[in-house]
Amino acid sequence: MRYNGTNGIFAALIFCAQEEEAFLEERYLDNSATTPVDPEVARYALELMCQNYGNPSSLHHKGFEAQLALERARQQAASVFSADPRRIVFTGGGTDSNNLAICGTALALRRTKGRMVVNAAEHASVLKAMDWCESEGWEVVRVAPLADGTPDLEAFAAAADARTALVSCMAVNSETGAVTDLRRLSRAVKAKNPKTLVHCDAVQAFCRLELNPKTLGLDFVSASGHKINAPKGAGLLYMAPGTRVVPLLHGSGQEGGLHPGTENMPGFCALGLAAQRMQARRAELWDRYTALRARLVTKLQQIPGVCINSPEGAAPYILNLSVPGWRSETLIHYLERLGVYVSSGSACSKGARSHVLAAMGLSDARIDSALRVSLGQYNTPADLDAFAAGLQQAMAEVARK
């Protein structure tokens, strides 16, 4: 279907709203990769693109209206952290935020290069940023997770020392759902050096877990809009008072000079609204995900040969499993034919073997057959039933590798 011009955009939005039920019929179970945009959020983004389209830096009324909308979005996002809106920097997404926090800190402290400590099961945007820091002369210690995939907090504490400038550990692992005890991590690290900065990639936890940086002892928190039913291309970085980074981009003074360039108004404002809407339903959705996960685990336990890779206590909206003897790619494409969409791990890996599962010490057979089921607010029990039935059908009909 093709849409042209403004009228076409409105037609596309109407079509999207009419097809909201399609989210249920498609059996989309890859919400950790991305989520469908909430129709109300999409309507707001469209209004900003077609009506309130001013540049927030402009001095006329259109610019003032845009500035008000942007600051409203900053307040909505900050409320998730119970933080001052001035602590929020809007960015292009999670990768952008992670790089600004890590590489920006490395540049700010380049005269006194010391140590950085990172969880070895982090997202590629964190690990690659750490690789860059290492190439610039920083000592980087990579801490392997425990066998169940949860971060090894004792090893983190042991690796941190008086020279440690920054540590980075995600709140919820994007592949296994492993949850980090952030308060314990921060206390252990700052006991070694109160000046050590703690960065948290909270892309998979934003608006799902309680995230109060002050009580958790976090200095940087990254989040992304397209994981919470907002459009792609918008993210944020929470920065605690007193933190300092050198911007990675150079230009005008937008976002306090930390992320210069004309603001992505539709994206940032849609992120703010999506955050407000999801945060209001956080407890309700957590209970729903918990019930859905329990239903799926019960069904998987009835299928011989299926192994659960996610740890006990994992976030209920991410479940990683393996079917040794069958390749992930084969199972994914078979399920796709049935209208069921899952992944083998992080979408950013594009099918590469999971470094997360490898860091956990899992066998090649389990890594090569891993599937990730990740839930979103539109999923129903029928979606999980369809996945379990489709997986069983695939194992019966597809030849073992």
C-alpha cells in the first residue's frame, strides 16, 4: 500500500489505528528488538509533524509552541526516574546514549586515564564503546556473568579499584532477561571509590522496572523510545548532577550542547508520551507478563528437548530457550511461515552467535539453537500458545541439523 503527501500520512495513520488488532493476530513476540508504535503516540507524532512543526530554537510563536512540547516531553521522561527534567538529554537512541555516557566520560577524563569495568554480556553498543576507550589508552576489565547469566557482582566489586572511573552494567539483559541488583552493584563499586561513575543501559528496563537513579546510585541511565511503543530514532540519557561528558557531536547548543542538531521533535515528544503511558501501567503490565511467562514455561516443559536459558528471577517479558539439535535460523523461518515472530537474540547481532550465551558458558548446541521470546503490551495467551504449538510442529517436521 502506497501513501503520498500529508493526506496520505493521515490515511496511513487511520489504517494503522484500524489495524491495531493485527498486533494480536500476527503473534509478534520480538518486542525486545522493537515494538509497534502505540496508535495514540503515533497520532501525537503526526500532529507534531504536520501542525506543531516549529523549530524549538526559533524565536517566533511556532518555535515557542515547539519548545513547550519538547519541555513537556522532558518532564514526562524525567518522571520515570523521579528526577529533575534538566537531568534528561534527548539522543538518537540507546546506542547514542551509551556512547555519549561512556566515550563522553573517557574524553572528559582523558588526562587521568584509569580503569573501566564492564559486564561482558552487555549490548554491543556498550562493548564497542569500551573497545574504543581501550584503544585510547584506558584499562578495560570485562567481567563474565555467572552461569545463569546474571552479572557477577562480587567480581565487579573485586575489579573496581581507586583508579576506576566508570563501570557499566545493564539493568535487564536483552537476550536472557537477567536482572541486575543495581543498588548492590553501585554500593560495592562506590565503596572502593566514591567518585566512580555507574552507567546503566536500561533500554530493556525503562518503564518496566522501578528506576530511580538517586536511590539506586546511578550516574548515567540510557533508554530508547522504540522499546516502549514510540517511534525509532529517539532515546535519552539521564545524567546525575555533577557528571560531565564531552559531546561526541559538534554543532549548535541543543540539549545543553551535549547532543547538538535540530531536535527530532516528533520522536522526542512521542517518547515522552509513550513513557508516561507505559509508566502508568507498569505494575499492571508486570503482572500480565508474569502470568504469560508462566503459561509459556508450562507449555515448554511439556516439549521434550527444550532447555530454558533465562535465569530464575529474570524479567518476565524476556524468555531465552534452546532446542539442541535444531538451528535457530531454521526454527525462526519455520515459525515465521506460521505468522509467529521470534528471534535468536539481539536484533543488532543480525544472526551472529550470541556473545551473551557464550559468556554464560553454554554449549555450542544450546547457543546455535537459541530462541528469544520477548513480550509487549499487545501480546495475549493465544500468542504464546501459537508459539509453543508452532515450535513443537517445527521439531516434528524439520530435520535435525
